[in-house]
Amino acid sequence: MTTMTNHFQFPSDFVWGASTSAYQIEGAPLEDGAGPSIWQRFSQTPGMIHNGESGDIACDHYHRYRDDVQLMKKLGLKAYRFSISWSRVLPQGTGKVNEAGLAFYSNLVDELLANGIEPMVTLFHWDLPAALDDRGGWLNPEIADWFAQYATIMFTKLDGRVKSWATLNEPWVVSDGGYLHGKLAPGHRSGYEAAIAAHHMLRAHGAAVTAYRAVGQHKIGIVVNLEPKYPATDKPADVDAARRAHAYMNCQYLDPVFFGRYPTRMKDVFGLAWPEWPQQDFDLIQQPVDFIGINYYTRSVTQHDDAAWPVKASAVRQTQATYTETNWEVYSQAFTDVLLWVKERYGNPVVYITENGAAFYDPPKAEKGAVHDPLRTDYLHKHISAVRVAMEAGANIQGYCVWSLLDNLEWSLGFAKRFGIIHVNFTTLERTFKDSANYYAGVIASNGEILREVDYQADPNLSQTMILDADQ
């Protein structure tokens, strides 16, 4: 088991933050000249979101952002990671700028800076303008240019005040959920489309990085979700299934950025649906980045499954484990494992933990001004400690952002799953600090020193070894 030592200290400039995304919290998706996004459209489609809920109001952050910044200040946040609604700034996705939408983000940035909080901006967090989806969306190769044009508008307006930019958030989820399985916007179900959308997202990332180098002066990177894969048994079929799943989820979006190629097992995953792409695409994708954002929630113990397409692998539930409300296993050792895998495979890049958190049951209303969430507090303690262990082993991790600042619209799950450290009453929109928020405030105030107060050991329930090489 991995344990923390007593001599390690987080650097004095370590960035402690929290994350949100535009459609999940802002509300007012069509206000002040904004155009619809695919999520605004998806939410209006019957049967696509739990209980027919939507982001029409969400947390009403669009109108309450100043109050929310005061909550961030009370927490002691050093940084706030949020996303831009592309269609709020460019209602048609290209062309004329909506000045009111641009002003909202400019004012938010000013409010953060006035309160000593660094803005960390993500350009795309799943909410593609509907007008661009009508032109093919991520299936249209022109989208790399559209994205670069949009990115340049944001860089020109905010760079300098904003010193940390991410191009895309979790492109794997967009491709898998939005184009392969149809559970997320835009709701397509095609392996052929999933492979194309994934590639064009990476081309758009490369185009935006190129655009930033022309006008920007600070840092830009990409945010990926990583889910370590462990074979359920040592049977060759299960080991091979874990390697396919690892290539599909963990290597597909990082190998092209760092190596200028896809993992070879992508052909095994998609078969005839996997295209051959020209070298000039990889020359665009392989732009040097300043950091990698890593979102981590859980691991997957994987077995071969002929019925699971395209990966032919499925997860096995662990009987000795704790699971969250989203049916994700709590297993903090995997967080350390995957951070050290990134360190070794990609040359120890600068890493920010851009999302980490858990959905556990919270009541709809705070009782007597309090929300007790011991499971979430324990999750945060274990996972921030796992980050510390990886840093002790040399991983170049420079910041941590909890997901999420606020309870919010959890995409197709609606408001049923709460990830926030701040409780939101979705009837009154009242905000209340949960116990996990108070715990995290203590972590920030002590720069991680309170982690020493509770002994941390890696989760002992299972002992599988993470798959490290997808190409074997």
C-alpha cells in the first residue's frame, strides 16, 4: 500500500481551485442575444434529460455571479475554473460577436481578479452552438477553423487577465456519449461518427493552440478525463480487453498531442470505422502545450465482453468497494496510479487536476443551514492525499480543482446527482456550504497541511495492477 510521508509540503504557489461549466450553472441560455447550444436543444427534446429538466435556470449563475464569487472568496479559492458558452459569444458559432455575452465573461473575470481569484478558462465544455451542429458540428472538418476563430476572439478579449486556458474539456465524453452511444448531446449513435468527431476535436485543439501562440502570452493546454483500467483477472482475454479500453479512453487524446499518432489498438477498437488520417492533421494536433488538465473520478476493473461495442470490454462491479450515486467506485489508489502513468508515458508534463469529486446523496433542502456529507468529505481527503503521493513520487502537479463548486445540472441526469461542495436548493437557489466545503476550505488555508491529521493509506480492497501500455 502507498502511504504519505510527513516531510512533504505542497509548494507555496500550488493552485487550489474549484470547477464548473457554463451550461451546468449559468442559466439564461438565450438571454441578451445568446444563441442556442446543442445542450439547450437536447434539453428541450422529450426523454433526453431526467425529469425533463434543463439548464434554463440551473444555478442562475448568469445573474448571481458576483454573489458566487463571494462564496469562492469565503472558501479561500486561489483559482476558479469555468467554461465559456461559445454560443453566448457567437450566437451562430461564427461571424458577429454578441457583445453582451462577451461582456458577461469579461465582467466575471474582473470580479474574480478583484477578489484575488485567478480565472482558469475552458473554451469548450460540451455546449457546441446549435447553428454549427446544423452545419455538421464535429463531423465537419471546417470546425477546426471555426473553433480557432472563436478562440482568437476570447484570447484577444481576455488574455492577460486570464493566464490559463484550456481548449477542450473531455473530448472522449463528447465522442463516446454524444456520437457513439447517444446519451449526451447531440445524441448520435454511430461508431463511424464517433471516430470522426474525436479526430476533428483534436484538430480544433491544435488550431486553437496555434492561434494562441500568435496572440497569447501565457499558458494553454487541454483537459482529458482519465479512467485507469485494471484487468479483472490475469486471463489473456481480460488483459487484452483492459488494453483496448485503456487505448480508447486514456491514450486516444493524449498520444496524438504528445506523439503525433494514435495508439495502434484504436484499429482493434473501431475496426472498419477507424479512418486513416493525413500526416498534416497530426502536425496540427501535435502543438506543444503548457499543461495537461486531468479529470479523475474513478477506475474501471475490466473484463472481455463480446457484446460491448466497440471496445469489447465491460466493467466488473467490486463487491468490497464503496460506490457513488453515479455508480462509480471510490478507489483513490488509481488516482495516484494514473498520475504516475502520465508522468512516465508523456515525459512528466505540467499537470493541473481540473476535476475531482463525487456525487453522494444530499437532501434537496439544507437543514438548519448545514449539509452533512461525510462520504464526500472522505472522498476528497483520500483523493487529495493521492495527489500528494503522486507529487512525492515526482509528478509535476501544480494545482487541484474540486468538482464541483456548486450542485448543478448533471447533464442528462438532470438535478438528481449532486457533485457540489456548495449545496444549491433548486427551488429557492439558496447556497449552503456543505461539510465538504468547510473541509476543503481548511485544506486551502493550511496549504494541504491538514491532510496530515488523518492517516492516509491506499484503498486495500483490491490489488489489481493498472494497464500501462495500450500497444502491447
